[in-house]
Amino acid sequence: MNHLPISLFLANIEGAPGASGFFAQLLVIFLAAAFTDNILLTRFLGMCSFLAISRHMATSFGLGLAVVFVTTCTAAINYLVHTYLTKPFGLEFLEYIIFIVVIAAFVQLVEMIIERYSPPLYYTLGIFLPLITVNCAILGVSLFMLTREGYGFAQSLVFGAGSGLGWLVAIVLMAGIRERIREDKVPVGLRGAGITLIVTGILAMGFVGFSAMISF
């Protein structure tokens, strides 16, 4: 099977007629962000909450959904901020601060929604829910989005959603594995963080292998 760099693949898609080519391009961006360039297992961003929360499937899935929502919305808004505010007025040096403010605002919104509609999940996530604000994966998505000069608003939105989904997939996979690991079968020195890091490394090797199929 021949492997195409994603830039060449997207160039070929641009020749497709009308909306079909545009939606095919968005699909490739989404799948690449979620799997071949997974923000957690190939970029290793957002590891703190990943390692701490991935003990149970339900809480991991809830936190993952919150991350998907935040990355999608903040990538789109930060694209608009960059395109229509900081870049035209030469304020790129303020983008880190502005991006973090946008992320913090959305995390507050997510926190209020979860507290209102799912109090058990809210109390289970505890301090790690507001800590989404300083989750380096969230800021990393916005910064990586700026390095892709050809992206418009729709592409940035899909890139944010795909990156969030990739984080969700990674933490849910880890939670499923950790729920099934029998600690009494693991050597004493590797129990807890040790076996978790080993499993994370194995998962990371699998996802890095996808990058040979479609790469940025």
C-alpha cells in the first residue's frame, strides 16, 4: 500500500469538484488530527490529567468529552482572534495570553454545565476539570493550528474537533486497559504509575505507526 503525505493528498483533493472535494479535505484533516497526529500519544501533550483520571471508563469518557468541546470551540475562536485581531494589528506577541483567556472562559462554561447536569461526574473529576485550563494539549491545538497556514475557519474547527477526539480515544483506551489489569499479577515495583507508563508507551508506538500512512 502506497503512503501519501497529507499535504500531497490534500492537493489532490482540491482538484475534486465542488463541495465533495471540500468535505473530503475536512475528513482527512479530522482523521489525521485524531489518529495519525494524535495530540496525546504522538505529541505527548495533556499527560497529567490523562494519567490521573484514566482509572475508570466513565470519568475518562466524561473528561474526554469536555476536552473535545473545549478544543473544538477554542480552536475556532482562536483562529478568528488570530486572523481578525492579533495578526492585522501586529499583536501576535499577545496571542499566548489571549488564547489562554479564551480557553479559561470555555472551561468555566463546561464546568458549570457539568455541575448542573451531572453532579457525580463533576465531583469525581474534582480539580482536574478546572485544570483543563492549563492542559497543554488545549493550548497546543491552537498553536499547532496557526502553523497550518492553508487552514481556513472550517479546517481549524475540524482540526480542533479531531484533536479533541484523539485525546478522548487515548484516555478511554487507557481507562479500559487499566480497569482490566489485575494489579496482583503485576510485579510490585511496576504497580500503579509504572505499569501505566508502560501501557502508554505501547499505545503510543501503535499510534506513531499510523503516522506512516498519512503524515503532516
